[in-house]
Amino acid sequence: MKSVLFNMGYFLKEAYKTIRLNLLSNIFSFIGTVLILFIFALVITGWNVSNRLVLMLKEEAEISAYYEENLDEIDKDNLIGLIEEIDGVLEVNLVSQAEAYNRMENVLGNEAGILELFEENPFEEYIEIRIHLDETERVIDRIENIEGIEYVRDNREILNRIEGIVKTLNMAGYIVTAAVGITTIIIISHMIRQGIYENRFQINTLQLLGASNSFIGFPFLIAGLLMILCGGIIASVLTVIAINIGFGQLSGTIPFIPLPPKNELVKHVVVIIMTASIILGSGGSIFGLSSIKEDAER
């Protein structure tokens, strides 16, 4: 450790020399790394939002039960009591015609004026039931068999489609993550190997003088880490800008999407990007440093 600190000035100087020696090639490698990490950050952001959406849907899964018109208040209370006893039911509420009308007004927003075309309230009174999403099938079957229930309206098809979309997004995310890791390691290792090749005569001289492979390779390791850490920082800045723009757009046009807290999301994504940068930079550099060992064995 003391030896590393003592020679740090030399290591940094050699790392700078390695980057400058193939400047144009390294610039393109750096830009590629930034873009790859930025895409990775966007995938992570999408994962966070989609997972939060699915969690909200599972917590807020609701079905509506409509009953026969000839039921009186006592019969309605009995129906609600029977439904509340079913396993998987979280909450049961009776929604009046007036409340159903008001809810539709809120949903329609600026288009709510269309409801004024009706002379009477077109909505029916119904029972609103919050359930466990995993218990949907069983709960609906039980409710449909209760005497007095005419039919049950649910959103199973929509929920199944959303879950299918999320599974597809997750699969795409895994593929992108693997591609990011492999591509980044290849870029960094290529840069290191190119630097070693350009400095092969100096490396041979150091080997003849008795320098260890770790001493010779440390500047290249620093060069690889510096490249990808700078790339991670720039990718993080671009991601923060993209998140700020995205939050502004979604909150203004689609306010009902359950977005995670912006600061929490930014912190989570930046930590993952910088951690991935360190891991991938180290892995790529170590892989590239195998050239020194290969040269030493020739």
C-alpha cells in the first residue's frame, strides 16, 4: 500500500500518457461508454416506474358488483356483510348513483359536459370491492354465486396485459444489462490492450529491469477506471436531466401515473450507475491487463 501511494504520481502520469497516446480512439471509446451507461440508466428508471405501477395495481385492485334492483337497504347490508367475509376481500363500499356520477365527472375532466346531455343520472348504484390481486379469480367466483348479485365487473384483462408488458420490460432490461456489461468490458479491455501494445517497448524494458506485472499494469488499470468513471458521471448527469424532463411531461399530461419520488429515483439510479462503472471498469481493465502476462510469457 505504501509503495502504491509513493508511486501514485508516476502511475497517474503514465495513465494520462496511455489515454493521450491514442486520443481519438479513446475519445470514441469514451463516447460509446457514456451512451451505453446512459441507456442502462434509462432502463433502470423504466424498471422503477413499471414496478411501482404494478405494486399500485396490486394494492388497488378493485371489482364492482351490481345487484338486483328490487333489493332494499337491509338486503344490501346483508350482501355487503357476505362479501366482507370472503377471504381475499380487503374493503367493501357501497357507491351511490350520485357518487358514481361525480367519479365519472372527475375522470372525464374537461369533457364532463357530455353528461349534461342525459336527463337523468345514467349510472347505477353498485358495491365497490378492493381485493388481493392474486385472489381475483376465486373472489369473483364466490361473489357471483351470492344470491342477489346480478353480475360482477372486473379489470382482469387489463391487469393481465399490464403484467405481461412489465414481464416483457423486465426481460428487455435483463438483456440490456447483459449487453451493457459485455460491451463495456470489451471497450475498456480493448483500450487497455491498445495502450499496452503502443507501450510494449517500455513495458519490455521495465520487465528486464525486474518490475512486476502489477507495477507495470497499475497505470493502465487507473486509465480504464478514470475513463469509465468519467463516463458514469456524464451518464448520471444526462439521466438526471432526462428524469427531470420526464417527470415534468408525465405529471402534466398523465397525472395518474404513480411515479416514485424524484429525488429517491435519482439517487437510486446514480448509485447503480456509478457502482456498475466501478465494477465494469475494474473487470475490463483486469481483462485487458492479461496482455502484459501474455507478453511476459513469450
